[in-house]
Amino acid sequence: MTGRTTLLAVGELLAWWAGLALLWLVLVSSVDTLERIVGASAAAVGALAARAGRRAVTWR
């Protein structure tokens, strides 16, 4: 990977993570520290899965 592709990959992961974390916060009724940690972790796993899925579809 070149520096540019690494930067794009990190940007994509951060965008997915931010969107999924925001969705988690919207759907959760009460927000405490443990729920923030679980939400951030679940969003990170979802971001990795979304990137892998997108790459599998567009990979040549």
C-alpha cells in the first residue's frame, strides 16, 4: 500500500465508524460509560466489515 491508499483506507474506516457510532447513540435510550465502550467497539467491528464487504464487491 502506498501512503495515499493507506490514508484513504483510514478515512473510509473512520467515516464508517462515525456513522455507525452515531446510529448506535441514536438507538440507545441511556448512555453511560459502558454503553459508549460497547458502542464504539461494535461500530469498529461494523466499519471493518463494511470496508471488507465493499472491497469484496469492487475488487478486481
